[in-house]
Amino acid sequence: MRLKNRLFWIAALIACVIDQITKYWILQTFALKQTLPLLPDIFHFTYVKNYGAAYNLFSEKGEWLRWLSLFISLLLIGIAYFGPALAVWEQWGYGLILGGAMGNGIDRFRLGYVVDFLDFRLINFAVFNMADSFITIGIICLFIAYWRNTPSSQRKTR
């Protein structure tokens, strides 16, 4: 039996595992708010707790975010398992989004917050993690899939 949307499952597994390994390393190595400058004033590893969403939005009552992560994860699993065969870019996109949602969801259920540590200081960006990176890359993959399937990108035959 062949697994439908194989790249989706592979991408989700790889993203979730990498996310959880890097967060485990941070939790074992860093104290809260400890920073390690890799490129001083440009890029640091800085351990922070994020109780909310991006930029700590909804941190006051962010409890519902764990359920949102679970819902999104179940929805994406349902699409890949019960839905049609997805194009390659869609499989990568949805798989990376699932891996990121699961990674952050695991943190929310297990710890009550998300472990963030990627700190780009050059552009004064919010501290984030690998799950956030995979979600962003997944969205880019979905944009590529969309652009590849638009009528103007397909050959017109008469």
C-alpha cells in the first residue's frame, strides 16, 4: 500500500522533530533570557518564553492557542489523509505548516508556553523558533504552488 501525499508526512515529521530537538537543547543549555551572540548585534540565541502568538500577541489569555494548534494540526492531517493527492509544493507547504503547528502545540500543552530562541537583532525582529520558521517556509511553498497553478502560468492551447 502506498502512502498518499508522502512528502507531506515526511515534511511534517522532519519539521516537528527538528523543532523539538532545538527547543530541548535550548531548555537544557540556556537560562531564561540568557543570550549567546553568534554574530554580535546581528544574530543571537536568546531563550525566552512566549505565552502568546507572534510578537507575544494574546499573551494575557493565550490558553486558547493550544487548542488552535491542535485544531490546525487535525485539519491538515485530515486534508492530507482524506483529501486528494496534493501537488509537490502543496505537500511541502502543508507538511511544514503541520510540523510547525505540532511543534508549538507540543510546547503549549507540555509547558504552557512556546520556547523561542532565534533572535535577529539587526532588524529588531521578535524572537522566534524553528516551528515559526517552518510555518513561514510552508506558506511560501503554498504561494509557489498557487502561482504555478494560475491560468497565466499554464500553457494555453487552442
